[in-house]
Amino acid sequence: MGNGYVVPAIVAVTLVTVGIGFYGLRLARTTSDFLVASRSVSPTWNAAAIGGEYLSAASFLGVAGLILKYGVDVLWYPVGFAAGYLALLLFVAAPLRRSGAFTLPDFCEVRLGSRRLRTLATVFVIFIGWLYLVPQLQGAGLTLATLTGSPYPVGALLVAVVVTANVALGGMRAITFVQAFQYWLKLTALAVPAIFLALQWQADARPAVTPPDGPAFRTATTVVVEHRATLTLPDGDIREVRPGDRLDFAAGDPVPEVSGAAIGATEWLLPDTAGDDDRSLFATYSLILATFLGTMGLPHVLVRFYTNPDGAAARRTTLVVLALVGVFYLLPTIYGVLGRIYTPQLLVTGQTDAVVVLLPGAALGGGVTGQLLAALVAAGAFAAFLSTSSGLLTSVAGVISTDVLGRGSVRGFRLATVIAGAVPAVLALNVSGLDVSQVVGLAFAVAASSFCPLLVLGIWWRGLTDLGAAAGVLVGGGAAIGAVLLTVLGPPLTGWPATLTTQPAAWTVPLAFTVMVVVSMASRRRLPRDVGTTMLRLHTPESLRL
């Protein structure tokens, strides 16, 4: 791209991340420091850290790219991502902290007294963590390649090495400081350029986002296709394009219609009504369910609530997170909307996820201002990869340390971190064509279909048994995992089969709840003897000292 500020900005973010990690290392001494920061993190610090790890590549890059490509239909992504913390606040945050657990498998054993259920929970924590980690590393590789022309593996390996080193050296104590810093960096990296972009849009006489004739190229543009697609040209001709094809467009030429993208004003502005069999409506409800309920089942989010001093602090943390996440999600929407005007070529290349990092240069030109703002956005994008990967790695390493290696020591945690970081790094090097937002959405669906029912019923229904919980996790979570594997590795599907596998939450979540309730009622004799004492502990404020 010819922007000499991008590499220094990414290097600066990396060095600051490592520096803060080393500062946290001075404070990390015990196993409790590494797993839950000795349960001493204040609500404000914890909320910023949660915002840092939760706002991943799918949030920083993917949401803007989806809005550019599909329009208002995908606004449910940011709404669901943010609203998920409301469900977390109402049903899970305080009781989970009062359980005294260190990890999700810990909670399973505390509540239901089953080692086998703990093992099953361990498997799902590792699967969800790795499923979420791979697109973070993939996004880092693709972003660095787009911005600097470096080979794809460089960005993926850089994030993997930096995050593994930080987590292994300082654990949760160090990562808390790193993620809190990175939340504010990501917010700044989107907010400052957004102001300049809005002013430039105003200076350009406020061009229409959805002109009647569709988007057009503002300048002469040469497009290099990155993904296979079918184009419908303005004269009505249909053309198949493949990766590597070059297309030349003059200034003012309309953007050709791209298969799967909303090009026309009506398509982009109105909810999708395609199909007479309600597939689109089902997919929308499924997406809402996955994002709204999936948040409370994400291991790297839940582990942060174990770091609060008590249940009341966990609730205050969740309220602050709602505000921080809600403010952040206003910004990717702006980038997706303005991308329709200044970077329409991304609809043709298929690189819509790159709109956030390419928009400042496209709108403001190649001057110093445009280059500096593009470098700031690049730094924020890299912070997104680092912070989310840190949280995921910490949660997976904690479970591997305590439940797989069985050591529960500082040395065991560090060994577990290396293992937890190596596997997704190898996977990321071998898959570079996955849709980041789609894979993250599938991780939410798996979490919503496994840990969400387990936590809600385990906290609020005394009748849950270990057999019911295990059956629900296996059936609901297993069905969601099957849908994930079929979507990522299977052949292309059409019609209802495609809808049911790409957005499975609408049927897998009710399935998990139903199986848990039915099997628990059929196995009432397996209720833990101390269920009353456990439920009292989960729901009694610490101030009563019962």
C-alpha cells in the first residue's frame, strides 16, 4: 500500500503489549494470580479488560464488512453481541462468581458433583476456545498481508508468539492490564478516523450511500479478484470471475452486481425477504439467539467474572461492559456505510472485511493525514487480534492446566499455554479462506447450545442432574459442532439444509434445554445431596456471611 506508518504502528502496539505484560509479570506469583488474578480486579478495570478481549476481529473488521456487503440485515450482529451482556447480567454474573469456581469445569463439579461432567465441559471449553482462536490468527495474517504485502503466515505467527509469551509469563494478572489498554486503543483507533471520515463525507457534498442506480466507482479502479464470484455487469452480461482476475473500471462506472451481496438500494436498506419459505426469517432469529445467549457460554468471557472480588462487583462489571461495548459497536456501522461510497471495489474483490483498514486511505487520499489514520486503524486491528487471543488462550490454558495436565501449578499453566497456543497456530497456517465473522458466529452457536443451558438451569433450577446436564451438552452442543464442521469442511449446501447448518442456534439451543430438562426429570435420584446448600451459596449475597 505504500504507507510507511503502518509497520511502525503495529510494532509499537506489539511492544507496548509486551511491556505491559512484563509489568504484570512482576505482580503474578501464585497459581491464583495466573488463573483468576487472585479475585482482586475492580469492576472498572475488569469491564475494560472484558471489552478488550470480547471485541475481536469479528467486531473490529467483520461487522463493518458485513454491513458493507449485506446492509441492514446484519445489524443484528452488533445488537446481539452487545445485548448478550444483558442476559449475562440477569442470569449468570453474580451467582457464577459466588460459586467460588476457577473455570467452567470447576463450576460443573461444584454444582453437580460429577467428574465425568467436568471432563465433558473441559472438551467443550477447549473446542470453543480453539474454534474462536483460529479466525483471530487468520485475521491477523490477512490484515498484515493486506497492509504491508507480507506473507500470510507472518501476521498469524506474530500474534500467536506474542500472545503465548504474554499469557505464559504473566497469566490472568498480566493479561488484565493488557486487555484494558487494548480496549481503549481499539475505541480510539475507530473513533478518531470516523470523525475525519464524516468530515470528508460532508466536504464531498454528502454523496448518497444508496443512489438509485446503485454504487459507482468514484475514481478509475483496477480490481484484483480474491474470491470466486458471479458478476452481473451493467449491460446484463453475466461473468464468472476467479481469484487473480483483473477488472478495470472507469470513474463513474456502476459497481457490477455480485452474487451474494446486496448491491441495490432496496436490497441494502430493507431486511431480506428472499424466499417464500421463511428461511431468511429463521436465519435472523437463529442469529439473534446465538449472539444473545452465546455470550454467557463463552469460556474466555466467563473466566473474567471469577476475577471479581464478589457477586456485586461482577454485576457492576457487567453494567459497565454493556456501556463500553454499546459505544464501540456504533463505529463499525459507520465504516460499513461509508465503505459503500469510498471502497465499492471491495464488493467485487470479496475482501469486505478489509473495509476498516482501507477506508481512511480511500476517502482521505494518500496524504499524511490519510496515512496516519490508516496506520492508527491498523494498530487497532492488531490490538483486536492480540487482546481476544490473549483471553481465549488464558481460558483454554487454565482448563488444560487443571484438568488435562492435572498440575494446577504455575509451571503447569505455562506448559498448558504453549500447548493451547500451538494447536490453533498450526490450524491457522493451513486455513486462510474462512469467513472470520461466520466462524465466530458458529462459535457463539456452540456456546449457546452447550454452556448457556448448563449455566441457566444449573443456577436457577435445583432439579438439574449431572446426567441431564451431560445429555443436554452432548446433544445440543454436539449438534452445533456437527453444523460447524459441515459448514466449514463439508460441500456447499442450498435451501433449508444450508440455513439449518450455517445458523443452527434456533434448533440446537431449544434442543439442549429440552434434553437437559427431560433427562434430569427422569434421573431425579441423581440429584446431589447438598443441592440446597449449593443453591443457597449461589444466590445469597456475600454480605450476609451465611
